[in-house]
Amino acid sequence: MRLVEALRGAEQDRPPVWLMRQAGRYLPEYRALRQRVGGFLELCYDPKLACEVTMQPIRRFGMDAAILFSDILVVPDALGQGVAFRDGEGPVLDAIDGGGVDGLTEAGMVNRLAPVLETVERVRGELASEVALIGFAGAPWTVATYMVEGGSSKDFAAIKTWAFKDPDGFSRLIDLLARVTADYLIALIRSGVNVVQLFDTWAGVLPAWAFERWVVAPTRQIVDRVRATAPDIPIIGFPRGAGVSLVRFADGTGVDGVGLDSAVPLDWARDTLQSKVAVQGNLDPMMLVAGGDAMLDSARDILRTLGGGGLVFNLGHGVVPATPPEHVAALVSFVQDWRG
Ligand code: CP3
């Protein structure tokens, strides 16, 4: 599989391409199916429909990898913290504080995600053998932001106040999430995923010492535990917004690949990161909305600068709903026709 080879550092005629949020609202076939099902989480827990949604972008565009259709918030849901997705509002959770950690039901957590594991088996059965299946989880810090803020946040006031005032108490939540996330990724691998990715969307909002303690350290614990069971499965970490701390992330976590957001300079990534890890990224998602020569020129820059080393072509963040599907088709063909 081209994605697995790239993450192992093998030389290939061209890099693999897939896109974060490649399944979703920009696709009319997703919107049609989503309308028939009640809620977003119901869709995530319906193996037949979640499999169908996972396959939609592969059928249309032929990316080199499929990403399991699910969400990072199925983990707090399975821990017993209520999660609701209301249309146009994003996720809503009953926020927890220090006292709430003991109320989370760690035991049996993976069993409650059995429908997601069934989706993995179905998708792996339908995918062509050369197309990799990516399983994922949110990294502990990012999942904790939703659990403590009760949803999306702009300033992370509640979680930072707790973490900065009582770091040892807060670490109990991070440690619990690191344990269950490792268990969950191992279960996904046993069910058939070929690569795993940890999404740390909010890694970039922390001071350096806190990045070390709540991003690097728990990611290292998860990597070590997954490797002990599944040494051959490549692991991608995506600490969005980490900037120069990407170097510390690559050195300190042991991941095989590092996701780059769109602000990371390509020559810096080549000179500083690519000797240590494969890199994944980083076309700006709005370039995919813009399309045309602007999009292809940016894609060519990425391929020319980073294509000589380990590279997984992707966006710097997820596909946005306003994206024209024809632009996705043009981008995927462009990368797949490229020869370094
Ligand atoms: O990439 C894929 O195609 C696989 C599926 C996937 C989803 N969410 C589906 C989804 C993945 C990998 C995620 C990860 C995720 N979820 C992250 C990390 C990556 C990132 O985007 O930063 C985060 C922070 C979440 C939490 C989440 N889920 C939010 C904040 C929202 C609401 C915002 C939004 O875009 O609607 C979701 C909902 C969600 N997750 C949708 C999809 C397709 C939209 C739900 C719908 O159909 O209404």
C-alpha cells in the first residue's frame, strides 16, 4: 500500500494522496444519506451506512487511502459523557471538571464502540487491497478540550484554568484518555485498519511546558502501547498549530509521520523534519475551494519541495463544506499523475 510504504520511508514514483474530512458535507451523496438518518452519531454507529460514507470519496476520486467515517468524540460518548451534535451548532457535551473524572466509565469502553469496529471490518472487506484504511482517534489534549469546555471553544478558558491551577489533577484526565485511546486504536487495528492517525487539533494553544506534558508525553504513551501490540502499523500524529514545536513532537513521540498545518513553511519542513519522519500535508483547504491554477501551483510547490523525501499529500486541515467536488477530482488526479 502506497500510504504504508511512504510512512515507512520507502522511495516511490509518487507520494500517496488522501484528504482529511474527505467524506462529508461537500459531497451531495453524503448530504442525501445524512438527511435520511436522524443524527450524526447515529450515522457513526450504523456500520452499513458508515461503511457506505467511508467509501463515497474513494469511489468518486480514487484516493490512495480511505479514512474510517466516525468522529473523535465517540470516545467521550463511550466513556458515558453525553455527546450531542445539533445541526449548525457543532458538538455539545455536559462539561466535566475534576470531580467528573471519577464518573467516567473506563471499563468496557472499547466494547461500547463495537459498531465502529464492525464498520472497519466491512470497509476493509470492500476496499481494493492497494487502498489503505486509516483508523483514528483524537489525541488526549484535544478530546479533553471538548470534555471540559462542553463543546468547541475560542479561548479554552475552563480547561486551561484547571490544567494550570491543578496540573496533577488534570493529568488524571489526560492519563485516562491516553489509556483508553491506546486500547481503542489497538482494537481498530485488530479489526483491520492499516494506519492510525491521532488528531491533536488544539495542540497549538499551549505554552511549551504544557505542550510537553499534555501533547508530547501522552502521545508517546499511546505510540509505545500501540507499537507493543502492532509494531508494523504506521502512526501519524497531527499536532495542528504546533509551529517550531513540531521538532520536539517528532523527536519526543516516536510517530512515523507528522501532519503539517498549512502555515508550516515547506523548506523548513524539508530541512528540519523530513530526516526524522515522513510529513503529511499541507495544502490550505481554501485552495481546494479556489481551485484552478492557484490550487495546482500550490500543490506543485508541495510536491517539488517535499516529494524527494517521505511525503503523504494532504490538506493542512479538513475539507470544508463549500468545496466543489470537481476541484477534489482535479487535485487527486494532479498528485497521482505527478512524477518526481
Ligand atoms: O476525515 C474524514 O473524512 C473522517 C471522518 C471525521 C469526522 N470528524 C467526521 C465529521 C474525522 C477524522 C473527524 C475528526 C474530528 N472531529 C476532529 C479532528 C479534526 C479536525 O477537524 O480538527 C474534531 C475536532 C472533531 C469534532 C467535531 N466533529 C466537530 C467540532 C464537528 C462539528 C463541526 C462540523 O464540521 O460540523 C464535528 C462533526 C463532524 N465530524 C462532521 C463530520 C462529517 C459533520 C457532521 C454532519 O454531517 O453534520
